[in-house]
Amino acid sequence: MLAGALPWTDVFGANFKWLQQKTNTGYPTTWSGKSLASTPRASTITLDEVVLKAQALNLVGRTFIDLPQKPTNVFSIYNETNQLAEIRRVHLDSYSGEILISHSWEDIGIMMKGRLWVMAFHQGEFGLWNWYLMIFVATGLLILSLSAIIAYTYRKQPAKLSFASSFQSFAPSRGLVLIIIGLGVLFPLFGLNVLLIYAIGKIVSMRNRLANE
């Protein structure tokens, strides 16, 4: 559920896009059609002709047509559907109507395929069960957040904004520490927050120990 939103974030999203570019696992370079060019002639094909070509493609879901903004731009026909394997994108020469290139789901890199899938899942596009699951998870996260605030107010020092003392018997396992380190590397801001909380906790603990002495 959460992974669908992560590529839109500033830090994780930027790193994700950088890795996608370096590994060439995103969209092909001609996917948007911006790198393609029409060969200028006396006149362009009409929009009605482009619509007929789009209808002939019989695309699944909703069909869209991008119009050329410059004399050398192309017409682009594509669809939006939750049946991701049926995604198509076709670019036409705006003068001759010839198909310059046609892309399908198979042309998309594995990282972008994963991103498209989790985005569709995040938006609940796979049916009613997907919506129910999203509501269940969102409700669970809300309960966890509220219970954390309530637990803090019960365990912190009265009338002070302070760290709650930890259970004396609590000792994080090596596996838990490795998981936190792994998440800190994957999500840099999370890792920075963990280090910050750890450092503040140590400073507060040291200050209290010196005060008791």
C-alpha cells in the first residue's frame, strides 16, 4: 500500500528515478514521443483521421490523443487501464499518419513495471477487494498512530515533555537491528530520524545519570 506513494517523495523518489535511469529499467526513451520527429509536408492529417486510427487500435480502457505542439511533433495515442499488460502507446507522423513507433507493456523496464503495479494497487484500481484492503490498512495505521500517542502520555514523566523510559527487560534482537539499519539505508530520512532519536535519548540518559550523581 505505502510503496505506491514512495516514488512521488522527494528523497526516496529521486533516488528511485536515478537508479531507474542508471539501470535503464524505466520507460524506453521514445515512450513519450518527445524524441521523435515528423517529416514536414504540405499539410498534416486531420484530427478525425487520428481518431479513426485510434479506434482501429481497439485499446483497452480509456483512450487519449496528444496533439503536436510544434510542426515537427507527433500525434500520440495511448490508453489508461488497470489491465497493465494491455497498455499501449503509439506515435504517428503528423503529416503522413504513418506509425513511427508502437510501444507495449513488454517495452517497459522492470522497475517501472513494479512502480506502475504498486501505484495501481495504492489507488485501489484492482476491484472492490482492493478498496476494502486499503480501508483495512488505513484504519490499522490510524489505530497504531493514536495508540502510540496514548501510550506515550501514559509512560512519559508527568507534566513534562520527555522521553518515556524503556522497559528494563527490552533488548532489541540482532535481527531487529539489521532490519532498522536496512530500512535506514533504503529510506534515508527514516534512518536520519532513528539516529537523531538515539542521540537525543543518549544525551537525556547521560544528563539524568549526572544529575543523580
